[in-house]
Amino acid sequence: MRFPVVLALFGELGAVGACIDTSEPARSSHWVTLAASGPYTCGLSPTSEAFCWGWVPGYYDPQPLEDSLIPKSALPLPVPGGYRFTVITVGDLSICALDAERGARCWGANQWGEVGDSSFIAKRTPSPVVGDLRWRTISAGGAHTCGVTVDNQAYCWGDEFRGALGNGQLLFGGTPRPVAVLGNLSWVAVYAGIGTSCGITIEGDAYCWGVNDYGMLGDSQPPVAGPDSAAPSRVVGNHRFTSLAVGTNHVCGLTQDAQVYCWGWNGHGQLGNGTTAATSSPTLVNGDLRWAAISLGNQHSCGQTTDGAVYCWGSNVRGQFGNDSTEDSSIPVRIAPPGVYIAIMAGGNHTCGRTANGTAFCWGQGNYGQLGDGIFEDRSRPVQVASPD
């Protein structure tokens, strides 16, 4: 089973606002960062310890054939090892984090070498990524991981099928240690998706590689049958980007002039352009809005404008907008007054947010316990994540 993933440069994508359910008194949860994937969520406490909840890869392997038999936790569990981290990122099969010295550790199922420790053995405890590299950013994807070092070099490891590692290989197999991304480019960040990876250079150019289903490479080729690429392919349009987000089958980017462009599959309106047609060229999100941050889930997108307002669009079938509705939208829907959340993360079919005092809330799909409120149920309004204390 593969779950969708959403990726972040520093665990959370910017400062955003969203509505919260105040029907019950809230206790401060004291989370300093959050990261959300399909069946689980992770966060860092004020003491820099990592916690995860839901069905966490590597904790419960092998996975039972029946979903109802999957062991899972609806409350935050401490990550073994007692390590302290400053950044955490979550993927389909693995979790990665950076420490204060910019060293990287990963853990999880490791079926394709996505942990990066030269093995294919599942790891419950954070394992150092080989190579003695120092990392600027790191991003866990579907079955692979990518990162950018402090000297602006990009590396990927894990499942190389269909070119996701960007090393020129379209083979079926795993690479359990970092390999350099081709192109001789200087990178700011690389974002790993399910089978597609995208990155931003220091000039602000966006490149994507790997799976090109539905036009995810942004190369203006036919959106359904576009060829995969095993090396970085420049996204068309000559836009200058400050950040990207990679969903299951779509990509969005925030430009230097505060616009958001999206491309790829659009079956639920997740590109935000008022249609449900796929496109392989960046298309402007509707609304004449100026954006500060963007985050993608499975088939939904959320963002914050420069004035603090929060909008979501795309699929809302599990309540992932948090607006007490399950109705999809192909254009941005404002879901909250500004100034409540300072960060938001879309992951799979759920969304999480963090307030200024560190209290965390999640909403949407919850049957794996990924909302962290102690209950295995979907929620169409935010519920408070239990404290890591």
C-alpha cells in the first residue's frame, strides 16, 4: 500500500491561519513543528524530541493484509533513541530529520533504501545517512528521499524506478545511499514526492524529474502520456520560485512575486484554477490573491496569503478543509479568519495546524489515528493533538 505524502522545507510550510474548534477548553500542546503524511503525523517538542502518531512506517512492519488489523496509535509516541532534531520530514515509507549540526538521520520501512544507511532493513530508531554530509534541507518522499547539502548540492536515495532519484537511471531497484542529482546545478531545496521530485535552484528556477503522469514535470508535454525523465527537466514558464510543494499527482509553486502556480492531475480541482482538467504547464491559482505559503496533500491544496488568510481547494471528501464540510472546490475557499494558526501542513487526506503558543490541531481523515486526538475517526473540524509532555 502506498500513501500520499506532502513535503516541507523545514517541517512546516510557512505561517498560516485556520479555524479551530473551541467547543472544549484547549491545553497547550507545545509543538514547535509538524509534518504530515497519509496515515501518520510527526512533530517536534520544545526539547527537540520527535514524536509520531497514526500508522508509522517501520514501527509496525510487516503490514497486515487487512487494514483493520494494522497496529496504530491515535496518541503521540516518542521516537526511540532520545535524539534531538531541528527539522523533521515525513514520507510514505520513512521519516527523516536534521540535528543542530546539520547531520541527517532517517528511519522507517526502508524497503527501497530510503533510509540512506546502506541497508534495506527496517529501522525503528533514527539511523545516520551515510556519507558524512551536512544538509541544508531534507525531504522524505514516496519510497525515496532527497536533500540539499550546505554547499547547494542535491542528492537522492531509495527507489530509483522511473527516474525519481535524478541520477540518469530509469531502472527498477533501490539505492540505499545518497547519489548526486545530475545537471551541475546549485540548489536551494529539493522536494521528494511519490515518484516525482522537484527542486529550486539558487536563481529560483524550478526543475522536476521522475514520474510524469498527468504532466507533473511541468514540461508542457501531453499531460497524460508525457515521458518520464531520469534527470532534472526545467519547468516551463520562466517563473522564479521561492518554494515548491509536491502532492501525490500534482505540484504547486510559490513565486517571488507571491503568486501560486500548479500543474499535474486536477480531478478534484486541486490545481485551483476553476477546472478539473489536468495540465502539464504551470497554471495560476484563481482569486487574484498574494500568497505567503503553500502546502499539498493527496488531492487537496492549502495556502496562506500575505495578509494571513487561509484557503484550501481540491478534494474535501474526508473533511480536510476543516470547514465542517465534505464538498470539493476547484477554486480557493477561505476557511478561517487570519491570525489563528502560524503554520499549516497538508498530508494525505488530513491537515494539521499549529498556533502561536504551540498548540497543534489536525482534521480530515483519522482512521489511522493520524489526527492525534486519541480517536480513530475522521473529523471535518479541527481537533487538538495530545501534548508530547
